Amino acid sequence: MSTGSAAPRVAPARGTSIDDLLARIAAGHRPDVDETEALLGAPLPALFRVASALRDEGLVRAGRPRVITYSRKVFVPLTTLCRDRCHYCVFVDTPGQLALLRKPAYMSPEQVLTVVRQGQALGCKEALLTLGDRPEERWPEARAWLDAHGFASTIEYVAHIARLITAETGMLVHANPGVMHPDELATLRPVSPSMGMMLETTSRRLYEEPGQVHFGSPDKDPALRLRVIDDAGAAGIPFTTGILVGIGETVRDRAESLVALRELDDRHGHVQEVIVQNFRAKPRTAMQGAPDADMHDYLAAVAAARLVFGPDMRIQVPPNLSDPRELGLLIEAGADDWGGVSPLTADHVNPERPWPQIDDLAGHTAARGFGLRERLTAHPEYVHDAERWIDPALHAPVRALADAAGLAAGAGPVGVRSGARDAATGGESATGGPPSPSASSAPGISSAPGLHADRGTVAASDATRAASDPAPAGGSLSDAGSAATGGESAAGGPADSTASSAPEISSSAEAPAAPEARTAPRAHAAPETRAVRGAHSAPAAHAAPGPDPGVRRLAERAASTPLALDDADWTRLLRATGRELDDLTATADDARRYTVGEPITLVQNRNLTSTGLRRSGRTAPGEFDLDDAATIATDAAGLGASEICIQGALRADEDPTGYLDLVRAVKRGAPGIHVHAYRPLDVRDLADRGGLGLDGALAAMRAAGVDTVPGTGVKVLSERVRALVAPGDLEIDRWIEGIMAAHRAGFRSTSVLFYGHVETAEERIAHLRRLREIQTQTRGFAEFVPIPLPGGDVPLVPGRAPLDEHRAMVAVSRLLLSGSIPHVQIPWTRVGRETAAVLLRSGGDDLGGTLYDGRVLPDTGIEQGLELPVAVAERLARSLMRPFRVRTTDYQVATPLPDPDAPHLETSGGTRYPLGADGPRG
């Protein structure tokens, strides 16, 4: 079976040179299938030259020269059930797998709003709804869920959720539910300003031949998919589609696919962008052993797409499916859109490929001479011609987020009533509950008949709506107040059971009693706007809490709007036991699942304790000189390590320049290895003894080769705790100053909390809040590590088992930091591998590092003798039915260190990319 590898090359049509063909295309000729097939085998530099010129011409015509666009989105995997059996797909689950993973058949409205509200807070304007095709036609469990919740079909539920998202948050939905009939397209048009479905390929062989990637998948019939795209055009829907490169199709198939899409766009003008996506093999699939799409073929397909469609089509390439060093090549090939990129959620279809940081993507784009601009789900041409392309129900929500150019405006999305709540309560409802998942919020979006405004948690009758939830200004929406504040009436009691004729949609099996409205002031429930300061006093007194709302309800509120909880609420969660603790950890694990996704990650690294540096040579265990450091780095790289972690203050009799010389020695021993080095305490030592000052020390570290810094050297951000437990640590104010200075200097860092000693629950919560505040200002923390202090083991709840102490700490960390610090690392060296597995089901997603001892001076690294080999970590992940990924220090895809002497191609723009041993082709 031919899969994933380089497709056979073809020669240009007889009598036509590639140069002549390219010249005619540059002059306006539109290539046919034969000519496109020839283009796909042409030399890349020639293709790039014409493709990039066409792209630049189109951007000038569009009024945004040298601008590449992207959409800031959240990815919502509404259901992972599907009736198809694609051989390359890791997105789908069976009902049995869902049960083992403790996942629902469909995300509930509460779970969806939990994700999109966090995205809204991060400025996301798009909610991408992705799901399997028609799962109810294969799985009785899907049919039963839909029946139980009053929906005739999955598409009907998609429409319900889409309306809810825009109503509650003002975000715009891009629906990607697979094959749709014309009536289903019509159902979604009023709630989704754009839609999408990949064509993938026109190859009938891949669909009809046993063993091929689409065999047994009824929705992958190329004729059916082309008909859907055609129907979308007839319905006047801005539509995203594209091809998938490297799944076993031939070059001819690619050519036919591109021309077929162009013909459909010629008919309707509705194809707003064409995605050219490269196949990436995934474990646990039939194609797990297939090679990834050939890079030469992929670049040729991007360039050919530009040449086929001409200057005015947006050609999109997913940035997470290529290595950062390849992004410049994709720009040279004629791409002008990166697609959706999320600052919050994983790419659940490609979970092994994390999104780039948006700032990093802007940097890669700028390096090729382009600016990066955010767009909406519908491209500007369709936004400007909204009367034709956008349903009237969505005109106001689209207009609220668009600027004069039709791109994304600077302001974030706001649902009308949720906006009123946010202004008054920092994200809470007027009664102290979470923002309600009600049916009427955004301009132009109401609980219109036919889309089930009375279903699920959005259900409420006018009689149960309270006047305390103000009507929108101008009275354009109903003045009936909040539908249901997390299942409560506005008065604080349980919602009226007569409010809905449909069963409640919930992610929980049962719901506790609702709290009464609070009248006391709420501590620390406002947005993160206050200055970041040190903590010098004992825990502050808090206002008396109201009646206990129950851990499940608090946890669900925390998952949706973490800043809406006060300190007493968080302390209540931190002290949960028994069934309530199970509820807390399940909610935290859901928050992890629907944001950072399912993968468990690990970096291959080795520790090196800089306190052991002796320029004069090793005289005792744990010591090393600079030559030793270089040898240690070489050995670590030979074991597969991509990171050396260095921390520890130098001895007072060692010259402080040793901090910098040590980094240089490591880089000399392993060029390209990532150096994760120096705590704020160590940096302060270099700054003070070296006479450099804090900013000067950080600049010198950057010049020496430091890449990121550890955020360790602190136990709890409390002077009371520091004085009792670690008086030798930096004062809290100085630690905060140091870590923020490092972030401002461009270093990302870890963050930690050492717990289980003299600290109180309130001090733990204050510590986590302080980290959020720092993150709001600097965006410099990549991860958080809750670490039991060795020798501590003091429980917050007398008699609570150590495992439950850890579960509560991990779960609260996930919920309080969600939407702020993305990753929660489990310190397996402190809790052991078995406990680590439990904590990975309590909200954790990362295992830290392998901590290789190495074959050279293993005693020079802290935690010597504790290793977590990749194979062991992979088995642990498999036991949890979770995918496993080796990552870099900054959570990107780990790739081998580059060999500067390996064969490569350098393009006219100066970009290099590796080639096979046979050199360039074509």
C-alpha cells in the first residue's frame, strides 16, 4: 500500500517548458489538470518565485500588502464519536474508549462554555466546533444521548451549541461537522458565519480499495464531499476546504483535487480559503508506521495551490504541522494565512503537534518581511459583503468584532448580558454564581424558535428570571434576566423545575443544592489589575462565607470563570475529601482535557548542579570543571537529551563569571542543546557579585546561550513561610522582581509551589493568585509544578491520606491557573510513578524530565539515581489510554538537533531545509 511517501514525479506536458507555463500563469493563465500535475513536479525555486509574486499581488488588491492572517480561536471537540473509520485519525473514540477515559458522548453546554469563556478572556473570537461525522448512525450510545437530551441529530445539537456560544460570549462559531445535507447547511447558517470541510482528495482508489485510508468511511466519498461543498456555495456560506497531502494519493490526484475545488469556487465564489495540509503519522492508527508527507511534495502542493487559484484566494497552511524552521518556506511557497491558532486549547485532531505561541508565529512571519494580523472566521471579503454571505442573525455579532478592513478589531468578544455581568462582578453573575449559559446575550442572537432555547442548562421560564440581571442597554433584547446562574435562580435558590420541558444537559450525574445569594464582600474576586507585590504579613482575614454551595458546583464555576471564586471558595475546594474530592478531580481533569488536551508530555533532559563547578578541577563527589561540563553535555545529547537544566548558586570563592562560562561550555559540548538555567537567586548572585545589575546579568545570560530559566528558589510566596522554612531563599519581593525581569528579558520560566509544611490553605491560594497576576503581566510562565516539600507531609485536612492531599493540590492548581498557566507538571521524583499516574487524572498533563544520570559524572546532577526513561513514561501514558509526546523545554515538538553538514536546500530567501541523502529532486 502506498502511503505517506513521496509521490511519483511527472514531466511537463510535451512541448511546454515549466518556465513557459509559469510565465503564462504569471500573466493570468489558469492551469488545467495536466498543467497542474506538471507544476507539482517542477523545481521549487521556480514555483516559489511565481507563487509568492501572485500572493503579493493579491494582498495588495485586498488592501493589506505584506500581511499574513490568522484566527485566534478555541477548539471545541463537541464529540469524538464518528461513523467513519479513517486510517490516519486519532481524534475519534469508540463508546468503550470514552467510558475508560471517563469522557461523555458529547460535551455538555457547561463543558463547552467552560472552554469558550476562558478563550473569550484571552481575546479569542472564533470557536471551532469539530466533531465526528453522524455518530448516531453508527453508535447507539450517541443516538441514546441525543434522544435523552431532546435533539433529533448531532447537527441539531451543533446548532444549539453554536447559538449558545455567540449568545453567551459574543464569539463567532466556525462549524466543521463533516458532511451536511442542504437542510442542515440551512440550519447552521444563522448561527455560524463560516463553515468548513476538507475535500482531502478526489481519489476514488483511496475510498474504494480495501486497505486504503478512506475505505469503510462513507463520508469520505469524494463525490459526496464535492457535492457538500457545492451545496454550501448554493446556500451562500463562506466555506473553508482543502487537500491533505501524503495519504497515498498520486500527484495526479492532487492536481485533480485542486482544479475541482477551483471549479466549485468559480461557480459560487464561496471558497474563502484553501487549506493545504501535510499528513503527519499518529500512533494508535492504521497509518502509524507511514512516513510523514514528503516536505518537497508538500511545498510543491502549497505553491501549486497558489498557481491554480491565483492571487485572490487565501492559501492556508497549519503552522503547528511544520517545524518552525519550515514556516519561512511555506511563506515563500505562496501561503498567506496560518488558519486558527489557539492560546488556550490543543489541536485535538493533531494532539502531538502543539500550536506555536502567537508571539513566536508573529516573529517567524516578520522574519520573512510580513506582518501578522488577526482575522475573523469569515474572511474580510465576506464580512464586507455581509448582505450576501452572512445570515442577518449574525450581522451584529460579526460587526461587533470586525474593524473597518474586515479583519478582527482590537476589542474582545462580549455577550450582551455576560458583558454586563463582567463589568459589575469581574466575570460573575449578579448573584455571585457563574455567568449563566442563557439563550440571549449577543447582538442579533436570541432564543429564537426552532433552536431549542429551552433545553438543558439554558432552560428557564420568564417566571424564574430575576430583575437583578439587567437588560441590555437600549432594550434590544428581552428584559427577562438571567436564565440560570449555573443551575440557580437569580434569587439564589434552585432553578424552577418547570422552567424546561427538556432534560437538563449536564456533565455531572447529580447536582448539589444551589447556594443562596451572597451579601458579604468577596475577597480576591476582581479582575487581575492590581500591582504584583510581595507578601509580608500573615494570612489576611476573609469575609464570612455564605452557605456551602457544594464542591461540584464550586469546581464547575472554577473551571468556567476561576476569578469568580473568592478565597473561601478555593480553600473549600482545597480541603475536599471523599466523594467531593472525586468530583473536584474529575472537573479538573475535564478542564485539562478540553484545554491542553489528552497528551502526556516529557522532555529528555539531564540536571547539572552549578554549585559543583570548580575551575581548578574536581576534588570531591559532585564537583566538575568546565571541560567536564562540555563532556557531560555531549554525553547527554548522545542519550537523546534536548535540555540541560542548570541551577544552584556558585560557591563564594568561585568567580561569578562561572555562571556564564558554564553555559558556554555546555553549548560547546552540545551545540543546539537547550540550556534551562539559573533560578532568580542564582541570577541575583551573578548580578550582584558580577557588578552587572539584574538586567545586565540577564543580558549576559542570553549572550552566553541560556534559553529559559527555572522559576524555582521559592517555597510559598509568603514572607511568614520563608522565614520559617527557607530563610536563605530570596525575599519574596526580590524573587518576584527577578522572575518578572527574566520574563521581560524574553526568558520563559517554570513556576512552583512547595506544599505540605507550615503554610496554610489560604497561603497556597494566595501563591497561585500571585502567579496568575505575574502571568497576566508577563505571559512568561510555561508550566506550574506543585511539589510536596521533602520532609513536610503536613496535611491540610487532618487524617486525609497523602495521595488525597496531592490530588486536591493538583486539581485546584489546574482550575485556578486554567487560562493562565497552561501546563501542570507532576513531580514524579517526589510522589513516585504510581501516584503520578493518579495525579495525571486529577488535572496534570506533564511528567517533567527524564533526568538522565548519564555516563559521565552522574553525581553532578541533583536527584541523581532517579530516571524516567521515555519507554517507561510511554507505558504509563498508555495505561491511562492517553497519547504520549516527547516535548521540548518550551512544550514544542522535539526534533533531533540539526546537523549543519547535512544535505540541505537554501532558497532565494535564505531559508534552509534538510534534504534526503540523494539531494534535491525535480
